[in-house]
Amino acid sequence: MFGLESSGSAAEPSRPASLFRTRTQRSNRSHQSIFKEEFNSDLSLPLSSHTHGHHRQVPYHHHNGSSYSSYKPVTAPIPHRPSTDTGGSTLYNDRERERAGDSDQEAMATPTPREVHRLASHHDFIYDTSSKPRRLGWRAFVGRHLSLPAAFITGIIFVIVAIVFTTVTSKRPLECPDWAEDCRTVDRWTTEHLPTIQGVITLVYIIGLGALAYVALALCEAAVWPLLVKQTMTMRGLEAYLATTRGSILAAPRAFMEAKTVAMGVMLVCAVTSVLTPLAGIPLVGQAYTTMSREVELKSNYTPGGGLEESFQQTEAPSFANMGVLTTYNSWAMDPASEPLPEYQDWYVDREVLGTKGNLSARAVKLQTTVSCSPRTVEQLIRSGKPLNAFPTNWTRANISSLRGEKRTPAEVYVRPQPELTGWADNFTFEASHRTKATLVFAALNGTIEGGKESNFTLGTMKSVSAIACEVIISATDDILTIGNPSSRADNTTLPTLSSLETLHTNTSNPSTALNELLLWFTIAPILSAPSVSGAQPMFSNSTSTNRAVAYTGQAAQRNTWTIDGIESFIHLSIGALLQSTTASQAGSTDNTTLLTSTYPLQFLSRLRALLLLLLPLLLVTLIVCLSFYLSHIHARESIPVLRLAGPCELLKSSQTHWLREQAGTDAAKTYLPSDLGATTVRFGAVGKEGAEMVGLGDGNGRKVGSFVKEIPRRVQPLDKGKESGESQKEGNLGETVEMGVIA
């Protein structure tokens, strides 16, 4: 680098007269060669295609008042020139010849500022149709800021990972029921640690969005130079704009107050959107990982069938072998919520199994039950003038031997002397091959039945009995069972069969009444719902919590007040309990297993919500693309020489204009006060007098900041031929005006 100072003092060392040249002599040399060698780098412009060399910046200071200029050289490395680089440059050949004589001759060849301006008009960076000025665009911008493409690629990768994982996870249910066949779920670890997975995916997604937002904000920052060309800003407003483009939402209101053009308003909206977008990703991921229920078709096995092979006989010790009805009924009576599918009480299917399988359609046996109750007078059995704890009935089918070997009439039932509800079968009728009727008597000892008939009953402390008779008629048919709302109903012929009149187990000793014998069990189901103690009929208490009849097993007496509606509900519930306890599944049979298809609600991650995660990345990518096109367009239209950010280095570089240095120098003198430059209004452009412009920040309130030079349609002659250079010199002397491009 050469430091050039103007001097004319006596202290200047004497030099041989042959080494001094007048300004006229220096101007006779090839101006093109001098400029190409000494000043091409300073103006940041490339040499012509046939010239290869190194560039040096030559700062100078010229005193207009002196009649001549002399220069003092400052030590600097002399650039290496390859011997093959002639390029038609006369200065290079002259330098090689003069360098052996005296090194001071190199300093004497330095042109004056006026020569620099004149020589620049002949150089090939003038805006014309044949050679455009070199501008540092996207390639140089990306090359200087490799973090931008790295952040963009990283953001895309992280976002894709988060979206792909969430989408893949949403394709399978989080868990399947144990009875389902071929039901594939996500891995068990993911299901058990879903909140942790959500946190990790949120982190990855936010990192990806943050990386994309970083690129978008950098482009918004680079747009500050075109904005300063189009409008003025105060230094405080410029600071607020840059703070907004670096993620400060609180600075946005101050920056919006500075907006005088639509372009700046749009840039600020893009910056604020870029800052807020990663924050919006947190609830969006939370929404995507909120589970939802979806109906899925599942396959499962079911064992159809059911029935009883015995015939009912009302004896001292009931012969009913399957005592599951006792536990089933009393569990439902004590806890009504434990009864599965209560609305399907009349279907001969395993409701506990089907209640877990969701929505389905199948063929099954349906019982149609009719109950009609009326008051009934009962008579206490008296034998040998002694009242007994027994009642006569019209039932004829019974064993006549008791457990104690006593001979009894078939139409006798014994009760326990307790103030509770008891019941017995009075008679039965097979009305049709598929319909059976039975009459049940319910008697409240020392109690009352609303609508019942009260009679005398003398036994110990008991004085009365209130009784009703209920006719229970049950018929059975094959029907189609539909639970819930199946997604698709198949043809009736292809539906699975859960139970059928043809496959139910019955007493085959008399095939014509086999189904009636089975239905008889269901008509007298209430008296099977509590245990028999000492051969007496079962007894029931009225539960104070559920208002249902529960088995009395010797505990303290409870409420003994009943209603007909309550007893009818008791009949229906006991029939359902007997149906449930006698299905093939409950009996443990595994023969003739059928494949059942049902739709069942499973927990999934929403696939649509997973795809919604694409919205925020697409928004940021769209902003990046639009900002890139805008920066390319505005830099080309305004002829802004360099695409760059607005960091401290770039701001410091563009602040070296004479006017801004004066403002900063005045403020710097007030060392005891904070900066007062916030209200200073600036604009970006060419600052200074014509011919000596400098690109930077100038006074925004005046008209001293010019725009960048546009193209001039003229033909520039080659630089390396002396004859053509001479012609250009002549044309310049004729007064032709040429504008010089200003390069930052």
C-alpha cells in the first residue's frame, strides 16, 4: 500500500532531475495501463479478460492549492508480476526497465486525483451495453455467509424428521385389545413414553423452524440497504429495524413507526412472522400428539352356542348345576354399572365378551319376554292344626322325597321364617314349540308389596304376608343382533352366528318340547338368583343403595318394602343373568369357534394433524423464496453494488462518509453524555461531490445523497492499444461526458 501525501516543504529530500516528471509527462503515458496496474483493485472491478495481475489500493491526498504534487512512498510489498503478462501495458514494461535504476521511480508514476477521475472514464467498468460493472450478488453473499445455506439445509432436515416420524406413528394404533387378531401397533416403548416422545419431537421441530427463521431474518436484514435507498431512517429507527430482524419483537413497534414505504412495512411483517413462527410450532406439535379415537375393523374369535340339558324341577334341593347365575346376578344387583350391554338383556349371547368388541352385526337368538303381575292371595300350609312355614302351589313336577327322607306333596314349598321376600314357581305351560309361560308368586313375609294382596301368616313374630303373582311368557327366535353402529353391514347370509335355536343345548329326551324345557329355565330365573338354605326357597332383601333385590344370606334384616315395577325389573335382570351364565363362552367350550368382525375405537395420533406440521415450514420457505426474489430485483433495479447484511462491520464501512464522520465526531466529543445520534436521519447512496462520490450513509434531510449510476449506451474502446487509446484521448478532449460507476 502506498501512502500518498502532498508536500512542498524544504525538508523534501533532493532527487535527480531525471527522476522527476511533470504532470504533462506523466499524462502522456498510457493512462489505461497506469489505472489498470494501480487502481483497479481500489475500485473493486475486474481487469479485462486478457490481463492477469495483482491489485493494490493507493490512497491519496491532493492539495488543490499547490501547483504541483510530490509523493512520499510508504514501504509496501511490490506485487509479483509474471513475465508473460504483457497485455499491451506500457507501464508494466517501463516499470521493469526503471526498477533496476531507482526504486523511487515507482512512486513518481502515481497519478493525481484528477488523472484518476479522467482515467476512470476510459476504463471498462463504465455502464454500457458491451461491459457491465461487476456487482457482488448471491454467489458472493452466500460465500461470505455459509451459515445461511447450512441453516436452511439443517432446518429442512429437522422439520422433515419431525413430520415423517409423526406421520408414520399416526398410521398405527397406540395399543390394541388382547382379543384382536392381526392388530399391529407402534412399538411398546413409544406408547409408554409418548409424552417424552412428544417433547423430543417438539424440540426437533422447533430447531428446524428456528433454522429456517434465521435465514428469513437474515434476508430481511439484507433488505435494509434497498430500503435506505428508497426512504430515510433515523439512526434509532435503523437500530429498531435491525433489532427486529434479529428476533426482538419488542423493537417491532418502534420500527413500524419508521416505515414510510410499503416495502419496509412488508419487510417488518415478514420479520415478525419469522420470529413468531417457531413459537407457534409448540402448540401445533401438542395438537398433533393429542390422541384421537378412530373406528377400526378388527377380527376376533367367538365361541357360539349355549343352553341347558337338564329339565327344571322345583324340589327341596334345586337341581340346577350351573350356579354361575348366583354370582352374575348379585354382582349386577349390587353394582348396576357392572352389567355389560344392559340394553341387550334379551339376547342369548355372551355380553361380557361382546361388550369389549365394539360395534358389530351377527346372527343370534333373541328372547321376547312379557311380564304381567297382579295381586295374589296365598294360604299358609297347616298340618294337624299346626301352621307350617310352607305354602301350597299348583306345581306338579317335583320329587316327593326331601333330603331328610320325608314324603312331601309335589305342590308344597317351604320358606325360611325371616321377614324378607321369597318366591316360588306356581305352574307352567308350553304354549307353543318356541314359547313357554310360567307363573311366579312373590311373597313379602311381614312386609308389603305395593299393589299386592295381604294375607295372614302366623309364625313366630310374623303376622302377615303380602303377595303378587306374575305371569312370565318367553318366546325365542333367530334374529340379527346389531351392537352400536357398524361401519358396514354385510349381507345377512355372511354374518357370523353367535347362537341359534338349532345349535342350543337342550334336553333331547323329548325333542318336541326340548326348546320349551330350555325356556322354562328362563321363566323361573328369579328363584335361581339366590341360594337355597336348608331346602327352603331363596329369600331376597331390598337393597337400600340400588333398590334391587339381592340375595339374603342371614345378615341383619333390611328394608322389606317392594313395588311391582321393582319386582318386574328383578325378573328381567335375573333372566339376563341366566342367559349370560349359560352361554358357550361362559361354559368354557372352545368348539366351533367363529371369526367375528367388529369395528372398535382405537387411539391414534391424527394423520391430518401430523400433516398440519407442514404449514409452518412451508410458510417460512415461501418467505425465504419471496425475499430472495425481492432482493435480487431491488438490487438490480437500484443498481446497488453489493448484496450484504447489516452487521457492525458493514455499518462501520458505510458510515465512513465525510458528513457522517462529522456527525459522529461532534457527538464523540461529548464523552460525558450518551450518544445523541438517534435522531440523525440517514439515507444510503452515493455521497459527495460529483466525480468524488463515496457509497455510504448520507444526510437524509438534504439532497446530497445521489442514486447509483445507470447504464450509458456507449461503446468503450479497448485499453491495450496505444492508437485506440489516443483516439479515446481525443474524444475526451472534445468534451464528451462520461459517468463513472460507484462501487462500494
